[in-house]
Amino acid sequence: MKKSGYVLLVSTLAVLLGAGSAMATSLDLTTAGASGTINGAFFQQVPDQSTGTGVIDTFVRLQANDLESGYNTDGTLEFDTKSGLFTHSLLLSDVPLVNGKRQFLLDINENQGGDNEFISLYELELYLGATGDLTGYPNLGDKVWDLDEGNDGDSTIELNFMLNPGSGAGDMFAYIPESFFAESTNSYVYLYSAFGKPNASDDGFEEWAIVGEDDETVPPVPEPATLLLLGFGLVGLAGVSRKLRK
């Protein structure tokens, strides 16, 4: 093969491999306390806590084997959304605002043993609608945030049921910047999610909920950059303290 042809082949493969890696982002939250960012939103595995019925406000439940999807509404339910008191409309004003981000809690329910405890969240979309009874996905008002938008491509979040076994314990916090919601003047939040690729759903329902009320009742979660700045600040304070003692 001539050198020019070899260079062209290598360049083509590099482009294809680069494009493939850019199209998929997988955030691993299968270890305790793991966290990460996708498309400007911050996600964190939460420690075991008592968040059962009466403590959290569940606004949507969905359940099916292998693949499952659904969203909250007061209107006609679609896909694998479960009916009942725990699926209903949600006002943006009721979603806790923590450090400039809207906080949502995810609780998963999977089998134990082997790989059955793992499940993949592969679609997460947020809309703002004018009323709380919209139906006919994706016609749910203004889409304000999408797990797959930005430079991240087809993103997934991997979760581990065994870290917090049992329904109602809570498994992940999702923090979506308020700036995304400011793009619409509508009042009702619609959260569409889908689970099962690559790790399938194989047991009970998944549910999304809100907990707490505002910055005063929900502990703020510092991001890595904030922690770094805090560390520098503490070092500086230590230096000042030594000078004062001298």
C-alpha cells in the first residue's frame, strides 16, 4: 500500500472511532456515592435513607419487563406508566431548587443476584406544559432538557439496586439547572424516562419523586469545582491563622 493510501486509511479509521466514542456517554453510578455530569446536569447516587411513602412525593411510576418508559400526567396514560395516586401532574414551583438546580429523586426496584440488580436509564427528557393533563408523547409542551442532547449523544446512566435495596429508599438524585427551565413560561413539569438498555428492567416499578421544599430544607450538593475552591479557601484560611498566631 502506498504511503498516501495508508495515511488516508488511518485518518478515516480515526475519524470513525472518534465519532463513535463521541456519540455515547455512559455515567456509572453503580458504586456508593458516585456522581457525574451529562449535558449540564449533575447526577448522584444517594446513600440509603428512609424516603418511603409519606416522606417523598412520587409523581410517576412505570413498570414493564426488559424495556419500560413513561411520564407523569393527569391525562391519558401512555407506554408503561402505572395508574393510581402516584402518577400525577407536577408544578415546577413544587420541585425543590437546590443551588440553582431543580432536584428530582429516582427510586429503582430490581431483582437481586447476578447482573439482575443493574438497570440502565437510557432516556430522560423534561418538558414544560401549559396544563397538567397533556398526553401524546412527545407533544408535552416545550422540551427544556434531554439526556441525549449537547455533545453527549446517546447517553445512559447505570444504576445498582443493591446499594439501596427496597422500594422507597431512593437511588439517584438528578439536578437540572434552573436555566433550562427558564426557556419556557409554562408551569407544569413532564418527566419522560425510559429504562432497559443495555441493562434490562426485570422486577418492580421505577418511580420519580420530589423530596424537601427549598434550599433551606434540602442539603445542597457541592460539585467537584466547588469542592476544589473550598479546599483552596481552607488552605488560605490556615495560612492566615498561622500568621495571626505568630
